[in-house]
Amino acid sequence: MNLAKIARRRYTVGNTPLEFLPNLTKHLGGPRIHIKRDDLLGLSSGGNKTRKLEFLMADALAKGADTIITTGAVQSNHCRLTLSAAVKEGLKCRLLIEERVEGSYSETASGNNLLFRLLGAESITPVPGGTDLMAVMQQMAQEVVAEGGTPYVVPGGGSNALGALGYVACAEEILSQSFEAGLDIDHVVCASGSGGTHAGLVAGFHGNQSGIPITGISVRADKGPQEAKILDLARHTSQLAGAELEIPADRVVVRDDFVGPGYSLPTREMTDAIQLFARTEGILLDPVYTGKTAAGLVGLIQEGAFAKDSDVLFVHTGGSPALYAYPNETLG
Ligand SMILES: *Cc1c(COP(=O)(O)O)cnc(C)c1O
């Protein structure tokens, strides 16, 4: 795999830290827990979408786009970061907001919604949950064309094969950092949503023949469909990166038992995990993704999924701006 063959913009200076979490490790009684601080990526309060956007925006610029169109939920980190990248590149950005939980959209909400407005989205269009988002974005693109502009549609979560290359790059960064640190990672735990993060890590770790297993914690979908989606995306990503190895289906493992009642809806375990990370390590998670993923990590440890003397890496994918939109869920 040689990612240098593919055009990329850079939105982060250097690598994100890979740190040991001694207090959390002690609190949980092993395994040793490490964290990849992808909450410290660049752009406006960076997170995992920053890595995907490095490849997606390079493609948009190569195609002469002047208006980016994308979609996400009412507190979408992806929409915030896509807008932020567009601002940085001098492009306009239109957002299609899917109200996945009925009645959850409010024009004056805090958190990411506040930032959509602050960063100057050209338009913010809410639609009901279940809308055919790709079809609506194609219509929005036609409107841009009719106005004389050149649109570029970024799929939800930036999760096509091009975007997922950002997490192939992250897997390579982790391998290089862990080698430098003399750290032999036994297992990786990450969020599994639109899938680019999980699929990119699977493609990157497998393409480098690292043998490191990954567990994706679903934040929305059931295990069966999510695993099928991740495998398909990981294979396409791997092909795009020029890997010659086919990814076996058993490399993709999803747990769906930490979703609770649904996407963005709180669980006791999520609130506990957010408080645990904040109060042992001073690290801010978010209620929609990393809080549930951390609840998954704690759940797996309690099940005895990892040997006490092993090293587990938690990938922090960002999202803390959403804390300010969900104060009750966060403080429990
Ligand atoms: C989008 C998002 C995820 C999920 O990543 P996918 O690549 O969409 O699966 C996880 N954490 C945060 C904070 C996110 O914004």
C-alpha cells in the first residue's frame, strides 16, 4: 500500500498522540489501556472526519468544485468538520440535516448546530429521518449547477473508499508510533457508524499484515448489516490503496449491544463511561459515539474479553462539541 500516490490535503500538524491511560487502567484493573487521541486532529475541534476530509477535499479541489454538499444528523461532527474544511479551502458548503430522532432538530440548539451557524454554512436544510439523503443531495447539486456553480457531494460521514483512506493512514500511524514506543498492541476498539473509521482501520492493519484484531462498537445498526457494510467498504478501500491481499470476512467484528434504545439516545453505561474518562484522565468523550464506544470497551473488559496483561488501544474519534447539546445525558 502506498498512500503517497493519492492526492491529499493536510489538516493536522504531525501525528495525534498515542498515550497510556494509567488511572483508567488502574481503576478497571487491567488490561493496560492506551488511547489514540484523534480528538486532537485539526480543523474546528477535530475528530475522525478530519482524516477522511484530507482525501475527499483534495478530490473536490481536483474536480474544480466551489460548493461542497454533505449530510449528517442534527449534532453531526461530520457536517461541522466538512464545513470547516470548506472554509479553509475557500469553498462554500450546504448542509442537509437528517432528524433521526423525531423532534430533535432546533435551529437554535447549541453544540455542533451553533458551530454550523458560526462557521457560516451557506444553507442548513433539515429533513425527517429516513429521507433518501443521496437523492436530496443530488437535487441540491443540480441547484448549484443551475446557479452556475460546481458542486461536490461528500457522502454521510465521509465514508466512501476515498474517505476511509484517512483511517488506512491512521492504522499506519499507529503501527509506526507503537513500534517507536516498543508497544505491542493486542487489540483495538473503535466506533462503528457510517463505517469509514472501522473499515479504514481494518484495511490498514490487514494491508500491513499486522495481525491486530479490531472490535467495532456499533452506534446505530445491528451486527449483521453493519459487518457486511464494513467488510464491503474495507475491501473497496483496500483496492483503492493498492493492497494485493483480500480481506477475509472474519477480520470484521462488530458488537451491537451498546447501542441501547437507538442512535444518539442515552444509555446508563454511556453516561458512566463519559464520567469515568473525564474523572480519571481528564478526557472528554461525546454522548453519541465515543461515550457508547467507551461503554463497549468497559463492557468487553468486564466480560473478560482481554487478558489482564494485554495492551488495548481505544481510538478516540472526537465529538466533544456535542456534549454542550446534551447536558442532561452527560451528567446523568
Ligand atoms: C462520525 C463519528 C464516529 C463514527 O465514525 P464512522 O467513520 O462514521 O463510523 C465516531 N465518533 C465520532 C465523534 C464521530 O463524529
